[in-house]
Amino acid sequence: MLDIQKIRADFPILSQKVNGKPLVYFDNGATSQKPQVVIDAIAKYYQEINANIHRGVHTLSQLATDAYEVSRAKAQNHINAKFLHEVLFTSGTTFGINLVANGFASILKPGDEVLVSALEHHSNIVPWQMLCEKTGATLKVIPMNEKGELIISEYDKLLSPKTKIVTVNHISNALGTINPIKYMIDKAHEVGAAILIDGAQAVPHLKPDVQALDCDFYVFSGHKMCGPTGTGILYGKEAWLNKFPPYQGGGEMIKEVTFEKTTYADLPHKFEAGTPNIAGGIVLGTAIDYMNEIGFENIQKQELELLDYATKRLLEIDGLKIYGTSNLKTSVISFNIEGIHPYDIGTIIDKLGIAVRTGHHCAQPIMNFFNIPGTIRASFSFYNTKEEIDRMVDAVKKAQIMLS
Ligand code: PMP
């Protein structure tokens, strides 16, 4: 059992007041809050070892390089990647997806197909559209049903030898649906396609095992799992990463440069041009340690309890509809109240100290599917409580009365 009050004391922001009211932070899907160990580690890096990495022979540069590489190894262990050089530091999920899409630009031909799911965040749609425009490949969409689940029988039908890459999120940010990625990975491989898993919304809740999954790429952001913004990991199978050209040219990614010809560094440095977010990369390791100390079994237990409780309590409200009703979902509730714009509810409950996300959640196709402008999204983390859910439900009821 988690001692939630003890855990909450790790997060200084949670004891703040917002608009004169104690903060209830239910926008964890957008970004998680940071524990004091993470905040302290950022200061410690700048106070004690700040230097550029992989460059100087001087002591600080070596300390910073070692810390950065230790963090890479923590990420490798965390996701169970086979090789350290398959783990690339990025600025986040968006960067990782763009890097992979760029890699396929030199591989795809007109007539090839890219499969994306109907449940994707814009950052897992737009780079593939850009890729298709560039290469003449065709984008195909795996459809969803009313519960916000992918229609897997349609996925099976869409797959063919023309499919070169499939891309799907592990967990939907807008609805919380957990997708059957192991099945999807195996099926993609049966037709010889590669598959990328967008793990942005999964890593705050679970520990992915990329070898057991056998996915070709797995991407995520650090800031959604207690780490700093501007950090992320792209896991890619060695064979794919070796096949791809570099994404950006610059310092650190080369073996030798002359004006006639440049040769590139080996993995992972081939994809890490320029000075990276050194502090962020190091502290991502601190965040990974923190999450593992809390324990993902404990995290899931607490979050599922919150999800059940909040679902029950919200459904007390007349005219409230929840979008995303799969049995397999994480601690995200997307909802609307009949006749009221989600933005209006969000604005009123913010005045009562409650932070939720309102809008299309960077997933406009999902909103179009349901024919709505957006939803109110409450996304819970292990540090949230049932009392906070009660406060949100009371606030939503108040807003409903004011707006009716
Ligand atoms: N994919 C999903 C499923 C997401 O939820 C997000 C962030 N909301 C992203 C991609 C993009 O992540 P980032 O903005 O950290 O690059």
C-alpha cells in the first residue's frame, strides 16, 4: 500500500494554492509534477558538474559525460533494451517520431503504405503525413469504435505486403484506451512491416519491455513520468537505426569531417548532433529511479482505484457522458456535460483550484469521430486522492448549475 500523504510530500507544487484554493492537479496526461529529488538533481547538476559532454578531457566534462551515460543505461534497463546504443536521448516523443519518420523517407516508395491508428495524438499523425507527401506512400487509418477501441479485425484486413510501417500509441492520451500492442506488433511483423509504439502515455503507468514486445521503435517523453521537460527516449532496433541516415548534422555525430566527405559516428551518437539537454538527460535517470522506487504495481493499483472512484462519482452528474469506455483503460476520464462547452466548465473549475485539460487534446480526429469540439479530461497520477476527486465532482456540479 502506498502512503499517499508521504508521496504527496515529495511534490512541493501539490501543497500550493491556485486561485486561492488548494491545487487539485488532474492534468497529468499533459505533464506530471516533479518530486523534490528531481528538482534537486537539476540544481545539483548545475552547481557541481556542469560541463559539455563527450568533449573535454577535463574532470567536469568527464563527470557530466559519465552521469549522462549512466542515465542512458538506466533508461536501457528500464525498458529492457538489448543494447545501450539502441537507446537515444531525444527532446521528447515528438522528436522521436519525427526522427523515425525521417528515417523511412529514404526507404518508402510510391505505393507503399503507412498505417496509423484513429486514436493518435497529432504528433503521431502529422510526421507520417509529411512522410507520405514526400515519398508518395499512402497513409491508411486503423478505425476505432464507439468505446474508443481500435477495431482490430479492420487492422488485420489493412495489413498487407504493401504495409511498411505501422504506428500506434500504447495508451491513448485523449481517452485512456490501452491498445493491444503485442498483438499488433506480431501481426505487423507477419507482413514484414516495422512498428512504432508511441509510449508517451504509457510510461507514467507501466514499465514497457521492448524485447518482450519485440517492437521496432518505442518512444516516450520524460516530462510525463516525473522527469524534466525537453527530455525523452527513442528506442530503436539496431538494424533499423543503422539503416537510417542521420536526422541532423552537426557536432558529436561525426567520425571525420572534410569538405569532400563526412563519415558518421556509430550509434547512438549518429543521432545525437549538437549539445543535448545534458541536465535533463541526467535527471531523467533520477525520475526513472523515483518511479521504480514507488513501484509500478503500486502506481497501477492506486490509479485504477482513482479511475473507478472518479468514474462512479462523475456518472452521478446528470447529462454527463464519458468518452472512452473500454475495459482496458488507464486513469484518464474524458467527459462532457450535455449542452455545455467543455472550455466553460474548465474555466470555472480552474477558479476553484482544479486543473484539468479541456479541448481536443491534440487528437482532433477522435473529436471528429464523436462529433464534439473537445472534452474535459481529468487524468490521475499515483499522487492524487479520492478527496481531490470529490472536490472536482463538487466543482463540476457547481459549474453545471452556473452554466445551465
Ligand atoms: N503522443 C502522445 C500519446 C501524447 O500524449 C503526447 C503528449 N501529449 C505526445 C505524443 C507528444 O509528446 P511531447 O509533446 O512530449 O513530445
